[in-house]
Amino acid sequence: MPHSFGLRARTRHMFKRDFKTKGSIPLSTYLKIYRVGDIVDIKANAAQQKGMPHKYYHGRTGIVYNVTPSSVGVIVYKVVGNRYMEKRVNLRIEHVKHSKCRDDFLNRVKSNAEKKKEAKAKGEHVQLKRLPVAPRESRTVSTQDNTPQTLAPIPYDTTI
């Protein structure tokens, strides 16, 4: 049998639907709002073959640059040789979802602003930078009857 090099070659497990998510696509997928500048993750949905991304873009993250009624245009950077090429991919909205890559950053910005406001009201300085985990403090473990014991090797003896 000849070897296949089609568009969906080697995608048997890549494009399969997850457990208990097979069948029709939920309507909440179509009610999500995408705006230019949003960061989205590309994940092909096998229930809709129209507007499906090439297998290379499955699992990639990009930025929305164009929005139409049923699809979005996404900018993705692809490594070609020794350079990054900007690829513009048009996908139906079934194949994209909002990325959560900036959630931690945005939450940290909000909490830092709150801490800064409280510190300014109190008139003190607050540390907002993230710091690596410091070494643990030194301590002595002591319980009752925890005197040091001297260990010595037992001499080797053969019993014949």
C-alpha cells in the first residue's frame, strides 16, 4: 500500500474528540466573543471539517487579527529554517478558544495594584516583585531522650 502524505496524515489521535465530548458541538462555542488582539489557542475540532487548521497549527497559540461572522484570522509564528515567519491562518470558531496564558499575569497586576494602594494609605513600602523560594531556616530537632548515640561496626564473625 502506498504511503499517504495527505493534509490529515498522521492525525489519528491528534484530531480525535475527548471522552464524553463526541457528537454535536455545544452552542456555547458559538456564543463566545472574539476581538482583534485576543490570544487564542488553536485546537482542531473533528466534528467540523470546514475551516479546520493544518495539523502543524494544532496546539499553537496566536493572536486574532481579523474577525468575521463565523471565523477568525489568527497570526501564528512558524519556525522555518533560522527565522520566524508570520503565518496568517483563517479558522472557524469551533477550532479556537481563548487562551489562559495571561490569566496569572493579569491577576497579579490587579493584586499588586491593590497592595500598592493599601501600602500608600498606610505610608509604608511593600515588596511586589516575585522572589525565588529562599532556603529553609535552620532549626534543632529535639525531643525527650534524644541523646546522641555512638555507632560502631560489629566485628565480622563466622559461625561454622
